[in-house]
Amino acid sequence: MRSLYISYFSEFYKSRKTLAFWAAIILPILICGLIAFGFYSGSDKVLKYNYPGLALWAQYSGAALNVMGMLILPFYVMFMAFSVNNIEHKNDTWKTLFSQPLNKFSIYAAKYLYALTLLFICLFLFAALTLATGHLIQLLVPKYTFNDYNPILILTKFYTKLCLASLGILSLQFILSLIWSDFLKPMGIGFVGTIAGIITANVGWKHAYLIPYSDPTLALRVTRAKGAKIEDFPIFTQEIWVSVIFAAVMFIVGYFILSKRNIK
């Protein structure tokens, strides 16, 4: 546990100034800020639809969720997974890293946990800023109906699903960035996978959930029992289970790849 703790905070100090770290903070601020500005400046157009509280929150939060789930989140996960391992590739410090009195599993697990932390920070900020900016707009434009509904439970469920649905992509891209030091190979494979995932998910292919890159898109689709409340949709749907199981398998595979690797 001590080795894991040391390795984890070592990852933080090494990457705290990288684009992957700051993107986890800047992306939510930028996207939520733009959406909030759009709802504020275009309030006359939105108000004419007379949305009730739930529908208004659905329109507002959906603007960020749809962009995140289909496009921005997969690409951020790919870039972040590459960045975490590229620090060692770029500085040629794999040998130095493994020469320390820390076991290989702690080093590997710390890198993976740090990548998970960046993913969590990014999605948590999206949820928190969506909620905060919605209430801010309510103060600036009192005719809005944001105060008529509390979206915390729905936002928590949606962003939890997005986080879990991204684990498969993260684990696969993490392995690719371990194998290859250059940018183009892992990002190229990830780009093709993301496009394939978006297409198969949107055309309704029944086996699309088996493709990790399609799981974030599928995770945003709400299915619930007849007569149930909107908040009662399940988190652990089939694409989430596939993503979690795939992530666990790839995590183990990645460790064996790294442990058998000849570090010169």
C-alpha cells in the first residue's frame, strides 16, 4: 500500500503541469460556460417554449452530456491515457522508474488510478458546473424554471454511467500507450474505434454495446420500467457491464505486458 501511495503522488507531481491534467479542469469550465452563455443570451428563444423545470434541465444538461458522451469524452480519455504513459516514454525514464524500491504492480496501478482520477475530476466538474450554472442563470433570468426541479439525482446517475462506460476505452488506450511511444498509433486506433462506436450506436446495431467505444453513447439512453419516474433508470445496463468487465480484463493484460517488457 505504501508503494502504491508513493507511486500515485509521484504521478501527480510529474503530470500536474501537463495538458491532460489541466484539460480535466478547463474542458468542463469552457463547455459549461459556453452553454450557460448561450442559455443566458438566448433566453428569449428558450422561454417561448415554456419548458417546465424537468424539461428545461433536460435541455440544459443534455447540451453538455450529448457532446461529452459521443465525442469529447472518448477523445479526452484517449489523450489522457497517452499522456500518463508518455511522460516515461518522452523522458526515457521507464528504467529509472523500475529501478526504484517499488514493485511493478504498484507503479502500474498508480498510473491507472491517476488516469481514473483525472477522468473522475473531469466528469465531476461537468456535473457540478451544470448544476451551479443552471441556478446562476435562474438568478439572472427569473423567468426560467430551473428552481422547479432538483436535477442532482439525474445528473449523478448520468455522469456515473458516463464514467463507468469510459473505463473500457481507458483500459484499452492505456495498454496501447504502453506498447507504443508515438502519438499516432494509439490515437489513430482510438479515433477509428470512436467513429465506429458512434456509428454502430446511432444506427441501432444490436451488438454495439460490445464495442467499448460505443458504450458512452449508449450509456446516455434512458430505459426505465413503464410508469417509473425519470430518476429510476438503472445505472448498470448491459453496456456498463461490458465496459467494466472489459476494463478489468484489460487492466490485468496491461500489467502482464508491462511486467514482461524488456526495459532498457
